[in-house]
Amino acid sequence: MSQSRGESVSVLILPAGPADAEELARVHVRAWRETYRGLLPDAYLARMSEAAFTRRFRRALTQPGPNDVTLVAASRDGLVGYAEGGPSRAGVPDEAEIATLYLLRQAQGLRLGRRLLTAAARALAAQGAKSLAISVLRDNIRARGFYERLGGAAEPATMERGPGGALLHEVVYRWPEIGRLLEP
């Protein structure tokens, strides 16, 4: 593995298992608090429970769907990010969807997001996916720039009811040919 832009050689992308549930929950809650402050209600972010997310992750990793993929970015200090994906929630034939992709702030800017997304896309393509989609909050400018730099095509924003009951605008990014995301 080669280093680039400060990337640590010791960060590996690996499949997650039930034993990772507690650390996944820690990363999830912390990443949401770092990423969504000002975008989601503060009260919702404060109420997020690592214990509840641990149960959710343990259940999902113990009984995954037939085409579900969960990958972690693991450093010697523990998990610093993860990605989850599976079949398109919209039911688009031959399309996979990345449901979540989060990195702790300390791990951003090290190409780990790209590595996680590419590894998840590769695993989903191996299961037969021909295209890929991911949703992002319209106002999450940093994430939107990331997906655009990777060639994702943005669709018009739609309004969705989000966590804490807030009305949010979401933008779907789509890669009509999943293989384009896998190119170096």
C-alpha cells in the first residue's frame, strides 16, 4: 500500500463483523455530531445513543441482507470510518446504493473516503450491480464536492423528513456505470 497526502499505511479497509458493532456505533455517533452540527437539530444529535446504534449494527451484521456490504476503515487506534451498501432502496434494477459513508474528522482528507467508496462499489459490482447511488444532504457541501470529484451526477434535490422530524433537502448522486467509479 502506498502513502498519499498523509495517508497512514496502517489504515486498512476490511469487511465488518458483529464484533465491530460497538466501534461502528462510536464512529457513527461521533461522525454525525461532527458532520451534521448546524444541518440537523442539535437536540437530535445530543440524544443519539451509542448503545442503540450498537444494537442496530450488531443485528445488521449478524443477519445481513443477501447483498449487504459493510466495510470499515481500521487504524491501529481503532475504527475511523465505515461504509454500508446494498441493493437500491428505490428498487432500481441492477443498481446498488451506498446507504452510509462516514469518516471521523481526523481521518478526512487522507483519501480514506475514496478508498471506502471504491471498495464498497467493487463489492457491490461483484454481486451484479451495474450502477450506484448515494444520497446526501443538499447543504452538506463538503460531501457533495467529494461525490462530484468522483464523477457522481447530481439529481435535483427532493424534500425528505429527516432525523428529529426536520424537513431536509436530499440530493442523490448516481454513477450510471459503477465501473467508472472503480477506475484509477
